[in-house]
Amino acid sequence: MSERWARAFLTAYRFAGAAAYPLIGPYVAWRTSMGKEDRVRRRERYGIAGRERPDGPVIWIHAASVGETLAVIPLVKSILDYGVNIVLTTGTVTSAQVADERLGDRIIHQYVPLDLKPAVSRFLDHWRPDLAIIAESEIWPMTILELGARRVPQVLVNGRLSDRSFKSWKKRANIAEALFENLAHVVAQSDVDGERFLSLGARPVTVSGNLKVDTTPPPADEKTLYALKRQIGARPTWAAISTHDGEEVVAAEVHAMLHRRHRGLLTIIVPRHPDRAEALAAQISGMGLKLVRRSKGDKITADTDILLGDTIGEMGLYLRLTEIAFVGRSLTSEGGQNPLEPAMLETAVLAGRNVQNFREAYQRLLDSGGAKLVRDRDMLAGAVNFLLTNEAARHEMMAAGAATVDEMRGALAHTLRSLEPYIQPLVVKSRLKGADGR
């Protein structure tokens, strides 16, 4: 595909919408289904604003889901200190709840519009952002093209490209280049991500490190934590967190393999998607294990085998109940989940080998001894058994993980330096507007 053809294709896509791009159909269906999560605010998915635009400069910041939202919250707070208005968009109800809990009315929250021209245009016509900051890997063609047509600077922060995404874009290199040239700056998570964006035509590209490292540890309600610790007592524990389909059963099987060797063993399973809890509870109970569900308020008793953490926003609680955590989407699924939260809470990290979405974080943890990768269920059982048996080795691993996270900090400062040329003019504009009273 020639560069000229690629530009013509994107121009046609901008005006024709999703019909011009055959790969967009499944995406539109997915984003439309997401709108059903919050029926009251569904109109926002079509770019119909739920609030009035404030006076003065507006920065639009977008974070897809909970992980991205948590990552950009320190950045949002830093920008708010400049006195500039922020519209924060997210894609899920859960991430909206996180934004409300952490930022309140300091920002305006909206659900991100569908990547279709009418919805995007409606959104931009209303909010008229002076700057767009997009988190991680949210690369939607229509949104980028519309912002580019309006000459709104776009900065991708905490940018990353998974192996799969990079391979897909490389097959359409000319389209990628014609699209990515609309980005004013890419602030990448790692050297690998930076090289990938450069090879796809993004300019300029800098590397900041991972913003998720500069977040605070996930919180926990002290009264609830105290109550659960009293119920658990001195029992040995381990956790399987952010698990995907198949990994919960693996964790239950590991429990069955180890509970006689470690008397009173309690296994904590926290599925990535709590809406699977009903089926998981039935499946695990069918294995002859006694399970209690956090969402039901069930008490942990002496004969409880499994605590199913089927709630949202309580990862900090579950991690504070153990010193060993297997991080999911790495054994039966691919890509991995964020290992930094358990590491910063001084938890020994275990994971499967499919962790390419968090390659740098895992590599740093592996190099320092803060994490260990396992091949399969039996190797996971062996690793959990070793850590439960060897207190000194477990504590050494916990300390190594926490130290590694401390060494990796600094991404927020790097990102703010990269954003300064785009934010400072808005700060001046905001102050002049305030001084003029207009």
C-alpha cells in the first residue's frame, strides 16, 4: 500500500465513517454494548454532553478502563494544580466510579464517545478541547483524524504497543504513519514501545517509564481489613489475582494439592471480571472445596478453603491479606496483568510466562528477584509451596519487589516535562482570562 493511497484511505474513512474500515465493525459493537452499562448516561457515548463546557482552556484526558484511569490520576492532579479545566473520559462504569472516588468534582467526567464521526464531532463541537491527552494504547482512527483536522495537539502518554497490536499495525505501515503523524508527541512506557512507535511513523517519541509505578498503593478500608484478618487468624494464605478463564480452577487445584501440607491454608481468588463469580463459585464448590464470597459478606471460618474476591475496587484489601500473589492472564490467557500493585505492597509476585503486555515491569522484577515465572499448574504449586515453607526467601522476594518499584519511579516527572510545552500556553491563557474577568 503506497503512502498516497493510505492518506486517501484515511481521508475517505474520516468522511465515510465505519463503513470505510472493515475492521471497525466488531469494535463499534463492543463500544456500543459498553454503553448499556450506564443507561442514564448512554447519550454521552454518542457525543451528547452531560454537562456545560466551563469557561477558559479545556484539556481532554482519556483513559480506557480502571488500570489506565488509576495510572493517569496523579497526572490529572498535577495538571489541575495549574488551574486548567479537565474533561476526563473513560470507557467503563467501573473506571467512572474510580474517577469519582479519587477526583470528585475537580474534573468533569464523561463517557468516551464511539469512534464514529457524528459522535466524535458532536463531542468536540461541545467541549472544544485545547489539548488532548490519550493514555496507553487508545488509538482510535476517527478520533485522531478529527482532532487533527481541528489542529488540536494530541499527546499519547504512557504509550505502549502490545506484540499483537504492533504486528497488526506493521501490516498497515502506511496507514499507521498517516495516522500517527497527527500525534504531536508520544511519551512511551519503555524503550521497546518507543522504538515501535518510531517505526510506525510517530514523531517525536520520548520514553518516560510506566506511570503506573508512580501511583499510590491501592487502598483498603481499615475496619474491613481488621475484621478479615481476625477471621483468618494465623492461617497461611496465598492469592491468585486478576485471573482470567481457567486460572481460577488452576488456583483451586493448587489449593487442593497444598492444603494438607500447609494446615489451614486459605486461598484467595480475585477474578479480573467479578461478573463471572456465580459460575466460578459453582465450579469451585463442585471440586469439593468450601468457598465464601466477599460480595455476599460471607464470613471466613476455620473450614473455609477459598475466599472469592468478587468485588470491585478492593484489590488493596485482598493483597494486604497475603504475602504471595499469582498475577493472572499469564497462564491460560496471554498478555499478563499489572504486577506493580502487589510488588509495591511488598508481596512476592508469581505469574505465568505470557506477560508481554507488562514486559519491562516483569523483567525488572525478575532481575531483582521480586518475581518468578511459572510454566504450569504444577510449577505454580511448587513455587507457592516453597514460599510458604521458606519465610526468609519469601521476605527477601517481597523486599526485592518493593525496592524495584521504588527504583522505577519517575515517570510522572518525565511525562510532565514532555507535556509542559503544550500545557504552559493554556496556563497563561487561563490566567489572562481570569485577570480580564472574561
